[in-house]
Amino acid sequence: MNRLSERSLLLLLAAVQFTHIMDFMIMMPLGPQLMRDLSLGPGRFSALVAAYTISSGVVGLLAAPFIDRFDRRKVLLLAYAGFVMGTLACALSQNAAALLAARALSGAFGGISTAIVMAIISDVVPAERRAAGVGIVMTAFSVAAAVGIPFGLKLAQQLRWEAPFFLLAAIAGVVWTIAFQRLPALHGHLRDGNRSATRAFAELLRDSNAGRALLFMTAMVVGHFSVIPLLSPYLVHNAGLPERDLFLVYFTGGVLTVFTAPLVGRLADRFGRFRVFSVLVAVACVVTLFITHSGRIPVWAVLVSGGAFFVFASGRFVPGQAIMTLAVPASRRGAFMSLSGCARDLAMGITSSIGGYIVSIGPSGELAHFHWLGWLAVAAALVSVWLASRVRVNESESPIRDSATSPERPNAICLKPRAS
């Protein structure tokens, strides 16, 4: 009987996350080229960016009552197949309307896939190693920032804007094939009874601890995404970073977090998720205020502060996600992670809108009032620390053991032969 080790499973899930993150992140740096080639104004381009998260949030909310009724493997394969088709549709789009529909399709299936990935981690990885498991999967963000974004931009510049989407669709197709062949059945969460999905979802909505966890996720996202959408133009127009060097910020931060994200996970498992989360938030607040108040600084200072922002501001999501996964029992975790994704996506959309109202363009092209976004990020980050202290975690929970788990090796996933 073949076995898929815990680490191999996490790497496979990280590959799934890489394609999701890359698909979302590539849109913003492609903005100038898309606006030129498709004759888009700022408003229509903003709609293209928002289509992904809005669709993800709405579909995630609709799917939440039913997502825990099915084998995690089947749901992931179905949702990820839809994501592959949506990404390919982006590459084949010939006008803004078609691209808008394709972005909505990608977001709808991408959001469900992300929720299932986090639910699988929670089902398979024991609580004492869960932060480390989340850290491994979250290195997908680092790889996307360090490798995916610079390479995708170069590909678009050398060919056309569609090229990164063709590449992503091909990579995602390969990952889907591997998942279809190697991912085991994961249905241990179904053993908690035969209650209807609607009843289980209603219980989830009445769970005050789950509510606090969702508020915690919202505050985390606001504390991070207040600055992110307009950070690149701020670094170029206010900090003085040459536009040709902008990719270095992504590359530097991405490379650093490839190593620091797993380290943060191990530290959270050893010293406590809340303690490590609090330290990361404190440092992230200092870095955020420095960046948003810095004005014109040397390139090396931009890279150092940008790298620190990636490490600490993004790093807090590792223990933060681990806290989230322990907030509800396994029988309701898929629905909960779907709701968590909805909270995340809606927070991103609302925060982006708030930033657009606060920031204006100065007479020399610089961004005015950007420092207020820094204070908003710090305020939300401090609120997230307080909310994290209020989330009750299920430390006694053990990883799910079902037909997919090897009795000889608790951390190995056994694969059953499937009829062809």
C-alpha cells in the first residue's frame, strides 16, 4: 500500500495554494499593461481586481452550509478543476467583459479550494504541530512573491498579458493531476454523526467562539491589507524607488519568508501561538509605521523595510491561521474555514475601498494621506491581538484517523487503490 507522508501532503497543498495566490497577486502588477491593452480606466480595472475576492466571498458563504457533508478530496478536486478552467478562461479573454467573468469564475472556485486546504491541514496535522504545518503551506505566498510575480511580469512584458495565465493554467493542471493520483480520501470529519449540514451550519453560527475567531480573522486582514494595495505606487512615487526595481521588493521579501514562515510555525508550536503572534504583531506595527511615514529613502532602506514587512506582517498569519483552525471541532471545520475565507475576502474588499477614499494623488504624483493607512493598519492589528486572546482553542483535539491514515505511521497517509 502506498503512503503519502504528512510533509508530502503539505507540499502538495502548498502547490495548490501557490497557484491560487499567484493568480490573485499577478493582477495588480499587470495593471498598467491591462489598462493599456484593454482600454480600461481605473474604475474598470478595480472591478477586475475586486471580482475575484467578491466572487470568492459570495460563493464561500453559499457553500459553507454544505461543505462538511462530503469527502475533502472530492470537494478539493472539483473546486480546483473549476479554478483551472477559470484561469484558462482569463488567458483566452479578448475583452474586459470576458476577463471580468473569468476572474469571477476563478475567485469562486479558488475560495472554496483555499477553505478545503486549511480544513485538510486541520484534519490531518495534530494540534501540537499545526502551526508548523500552516507555515509549510504558507510558503506558497513566499514562492509566489519571490519567483512567481517577477517571472510572470517578465513573461507578460516579453509576450502579452495573457502569458502568465496560460502558464498558471498549465501548472495548476499538473498539480490537479498529481492530487487526483495521490491525494487520499479524507472523510474522518463525517464520523461525528449524521446531522444535516444545515443544522450543523446553524450551530456554527450560534457558536460564540467561532464568531470571535471570524472577527479575529477580519482584524488580521484589515491590519495587513490596509497598506498592501497602494504600497507599490507609494514606494515608487513617495519613497523614490525606481519602478524597474519594484520587483526586488517582492523578490527580497519572498525569499526571506521562504525560510522564516516555517520557522515561525515551529516557534509558535514551541512557545505558544498567541505569544508568537503578539510578538510578530508588535514588530509589524513598528515596520508599518516606518514605511508609511518614511518619505523619500535610499533603495537599500526600501528593500530592508520591505523585507521586514514581508517577514513580520505576513508572518503573523502563520500562528493566526493555526489559532483559527483550532476554534471549532472537525465536524464543522470545513464550513468554518469557508466562512473564514468569506470574512477575509470581504475585509480585503472593504479595506481597499476605504484606502481609496483616504488616499489622494498630490500635485507631483505622490500619494497623499497614505500615513493614515498605516495608523489604520496598526489599530486593526492591536485589535486582532485582543481578539486572539479571546479565541478558545481545542488543544485536546487529536488529528482525525480514518481509512486514509496509516495505523503503523500516524503521520503517513495511506492510499487505497482506486478502480480505474
